[in-house]
Amino acid sequence: TNDIPDIPSNVLIIDGLYGSGLTRPLAGLAAQIITAINNSKAKVISIDIPSGLLGEDNSENDLSAVIRADYTLTFQFPKISFLFPENHPFTGQWEVLPIGLSADAMDQTSIHLTYLTKEFIVGKIKKRDKFSHKGTFGHALLIAGSYGKMGAAVLAARACLRSGVGLLTAHIPRLGYEIIQISVPEAMTSMDESEVVFTSLPDISVFSAIGIGPGLDKKTATKEALMELLYAKPGKMVLDADALNILAESKSDIGLLSENAILTPHPKEFERLIGTSSNSYERLQLQLQFSAQYKAIVLCKGAHSSITFPDGRVFFNSSGNAGMATGGSGDVLTGIILGLLAQNYSAEDAALIAVYLHGLAGDLAAARLGQQAMIASDIIDQMGKAFMLLE
């Protein structure tokens, strides 16, 4: 330790001690060198991965022996650990640098982890035929809203329509009739029997896809109506917000979910529905287990939203920003997914296109307004431009 010199603050340290193949915590001289670097005020650039950080699971790692980089220049792909919030203090700002790996070889490699980028999404957006009509693009049913929470229904409805759906019916409590008709004139309405919450189903056979949850509330009659819907085994479906919270309180009914139902929990909803974990890697394992057990697509929202499929594949989203951490942002995502499902996109493509498009629209809004001032409606307002960038 006495041989480690003092590190001046005006130097730039290039960290290349260890790479992504490391499988154990660092100790001894390597750990002492890292401690000295971290205690200095020098700027640090890590090559490929901060030394000491493991590429995936750091739950058993000694984090005191991990470089705290200001910048990380990583090769070809981000490492999984870069996408977890608890590892941001170690990676700092990171950038992926191509190193000339064969694209054909990578395409032929069997992988279950994918970083979702624009290149993956471009080409998935369907072209609109010149002779199409509104019936061509599906009829979506949105079940949303309750007393004091009609804004969630408005946001989800507007986002659904902006996704390109042909027709949208919003099934809402009676108190929301004027709100929806004024705020979203393009939507049709279906009135619940209740004045204030969701308690009864319309005829679901006429709809191409169903979205349920935004602003729903958790009254007993609402729970019963949700179970009636699940027993009916509708085809394409997205569940969010209180629909997930109701299932979390009745876990024995999770098995009623239709195959490839899309669930979009935020971290707290995830914990209530799927379980708690001590770190993001463990949470991802729980997410994978849930998807496999219930044959569901789970989209856990966050800075790099993770999407898991029943076959074990995982996608991490690359678009979006902290300005989207605002009330109603999740309702917008639900609306986009619903609209794509109704247009006969597969559940897989609907989830992947929606999460990337949602983040891209958020990035466009942030570029225009700044992150601090963003609201959920700003995301909807940029959806048209986002679609144009992906076509």
C-alpha cells in the first residue's frame, strides 16, 4: 500500500485493470489501487467496464473494490449491470463503441438479452394501405377511470388514438362522460352501471384488444368485474396500475391471465404483484420466473425498462429520460400498447414498439421543453414525430 503514490486531482486516469470476464470480488493490491483512485479527485475513464464491477450479478460483490468511473467506454454492447440503477455510481456516463464484430456472426448467435435500439424497431411499423379504412386498424376497448382519476383515462385514450388505432371505446364510470367527450372527442364512450367506478363489462366480443387499469381504483365491485373479464379469456390485453394492484391482492387469480397478456408495472407495483428483491438483478430473475410461469409479457418500467417474455428473452429499452418520471406517463404507455394490439400487432411487437416509441417521444419532448417541465401530455404531443423517425 505504501508504494501507491498520491494521485493529483488534475490527472486523467484510464482504467483498464480488469475486463468484463471478471467473476469474483477484487482483493489485495488491486482493491487497494482502486480505493486510492476512488479517494482521489481525478477524472476516471473506464475501458469496457469499471474494474471490479461484474457484468451481470453484483449481489455478492465487494462494491468498495469497484472503480467509480466518470465515463465508461464499453465495447459493442452495454453490460447488463450498466442498466441497473444501483450501478450508476460506478459506470458514470457510458457509451457503446463498435469494435467491428461481424454482424452476420452476431445474428447467428443465440442470445436471450437484447438492448432495444432504433435499429431494432425500424421496419416493425406497419405501412398504412391507401385503401384502408378505420375498421382496418382495429377497435380498442379502454377500461379506465374513477372518481378523481379520470385524467388517467384521458391520457391513455389520447395515447391510444395517437398510436394509429381505427376506433377507441372508453368504458368509464358515468361521472366521466362529459370529461371524456370534451377531452377526447375522437373516442366513443361506454357507460358503466356505476357513477364512480368500474363495476360492469360491456360486450367485449366486438373489440380487437382490451386495456384495463389506468385510474381504475380497487373497490370490491371493481375487483369482481376484473375477475369476470379475466374469466372471459379475452385475446389481446394490457393491464396496468390498479388492475395489477387488484391481482396483487388476489394472487391465486393471476393464473386467469390470457397467454401473452402484457403487464406494465412500475417498481412498487412490481413488488406488490411479483415480490421484493434486494437488487435489480434479483428483481430481473423474479420477472423472468413470473413471465415463464404465467406465460405473460412483463414490462417493468424504469430508466431502462425491462421486458421479459415467457421463453426467457429479455429486452432493455434505450430510449427515454428522467423527465418522464411524472404522473400519467405510465397511462400513456398503456394507451400506446393498447392501440398497437388493436391494430393486430403481435403482443411481442406491441410491447417492444410501444416502450421504445414512448421513450423516444419523451426524448423529443425533453429536447423541446427540458426534463424539469415535462408532463405526460407532452409525450403524447411528440408521438407523431416519433413515429416519423421510426418509419
